[in-house]
Amino acid sequence: MAEAKWMIYGAYGYTGTLIAEEAVRRGHRPVLAGRSAEKLRPLAERLDLNWIAVSLDDADALREAVATVNLVMHAAGPYVHTAAPMLRACLDGITSYLDITGEIPVFGEVYSLDQAAWEREIALIPGVGFDVVPTDCLAKYVADQVPNPVTLELAIDALSKTSPGTTKTLLESLPEGGLVRRDGRLRPYSLGQGGRWFSFPHGRRYAMPIPWGDLATAYRSTGIPNITTYLAFSPGAARLARLAAPLLGGLLRIGAIRRLAGRIVKRTVKGPDEATRQQARSYIWAQAANAEGQEAQAWLETVEAYRFTALAAVRAVERVLAERPRGAFTPAQAFGADFVLDIEGTKRYDTLPALQRTP
């Protein structure tokens, strides 16, 4: 396993570095890659790994670099800008592609390449981090317990501090507003509307609908036509989102303002520190139901979201290198609903103590 050749692109980013460190801890020696030699060199020297500087804009050099490995873990977002050139390079190089996106358009882009991946005998699996392994696996788990489910709800309580990459992705997606899936189609939904209380293993939390990646991935994994994804916020934050989202979304549609915001994020946002990553916990709830009123629900408790991403990403690499799946998959399609339980620190609950149940 340790000798299999794979690459981490975007290795010097916040999450890319965590994945590289976890890979070494697991006995792997991936090639580190990214745009900047200046940023790659010190990381590669610290981890004693080979590295290559190559830009996503240089199609020939990227294709040549990718063709030397069996798999690329793509960790450089926002993926609405970075996924397409890497996917082309992987298809040309007969190289499997994994990423840690949560961006709904990117999932659709990857799944459209299913036949091309099958023909090349490679795997394309987006979202192998906290976006969307735990939610995708839990969605599949509850959906499999209900005959002909027609609705799926997912709620997430996992906010600590966001990384620069996550924050820049949020800036890219905010102008698009909220989304839900209804009758199999993505529908616009006003941010801040539709909030409610949920019970989690650690207590009750208020959450509002947000456009999480499972609007694409859970639909593919389960076929359920009506999906709503929620993220925990305080009721006050939800009210603020309802008021501020239209204004902020309008401003961020202006390219100059969006680029300025991105530069500010790059200078000021650092992501959770080591203590937070080791101590914080993340929680997921899912419920599937059918038209006859039958339903199933379950909960997950995991480690902090960025730590989870590093752990899950490397486990996904190991599974792809060992099993060599062909085609484009969600994590639950590729590895099964129980894959999330392979991630250390993860627990799944079918029931909660009475005091934590929502009235």
C-alpha cells in the first residue's frame, strides 16, 4: 500500500497539509503538488516527500505530471474553478480522481463523466472529506431501511472555524442563495427560512436549510426525490442570514468585490488550530420517510470536521488503490454506508436518550 503512487494536489493548503500529514502517519509517501514551488518545498522537506510544482492552467505539464501516478487527491478549491482541468488531466492520464469538494455543481460535473471513467478503468469520487462522507453514508443507511423513501432530511452541527479554502468557497456560492431538492429537481430556497430545532447526541440545536453537497450526492446514492439539508446556527444567526443574504449575495456577484473578499480571507482566515481539531466533535442527523409514513432516523458523532476530512480522504485513497472501482461514485456508492464507521472516533446511533429527543 505505501508504495502505490499517488499525488496530493494543493498539498500546502490548510486541508491539503492535514491530508499529507495523515498520509505519512499511515505509512504512505504521496507526491506533493501545487502551483507554488516556494510553498511546496518546505512542506515536502518536513515530511520527506517528493514534490512537483505545476499549474492547473498548464494543461500539458499537468497531464504529464498526473500520468505518472495512479491516483490524484485533489485538495485545491474552490472546485468550480479547479475541478475541470484536473479531471481532464486524470482522464487523459488514466488516473483516478478524488477530491474533498462540497460544491453542488462540481458533483454534477464529475458524475457526467461516469462512462468515460468506466472506459478508462478509473474511479472519480468527489466529496471524500467531511463534505460529504458522513452525510452521504448516513443518508444511505436510513434510506435502506425504508421501502420506497420519498423524503430525506439531513442536519449537521459541525461549525468550528473555517479554513481559507472553505471560506472562499462560501463566498463563491453565496450569490446563488439557498437550494433544496423537490421532485428530483434543485429548487431555490431563501437562506434563513425554514429553520427548526433538532436533537443531536449532545443536545438540541437550531438549524436552517443550506445548500450542502448531499442535495447532489444523496440524490445519487438513494434516489430520494425530496431532500433538505440543514446546518446548525443560533436562531439569531439564522435571522441575520435571512436579512443579510440578499444584500451580501448581490455584492458578491460583483467580481471585483468577490476578489477583494477572497484576498482578505487569504490574509486573515487560518482555520481551526490543533487543539480544536483534537477536541471538537461533529454531529449528523438523518431521516428518510416514504409516502405511507414509514420512517427511519439515525445519528453520527465524529471527530472535528477538518480532522475527519484528513482521516476519510486517506482511507478513501486506500480503498480505491486496493479495490480499483470503475466509474463515478459518491462515497457511499463506492465504499458502502458503513465506510464512515472506519473513520476513527465515529459512532452511529439508531436511538437517543429520551431527554435529547425533540418534542
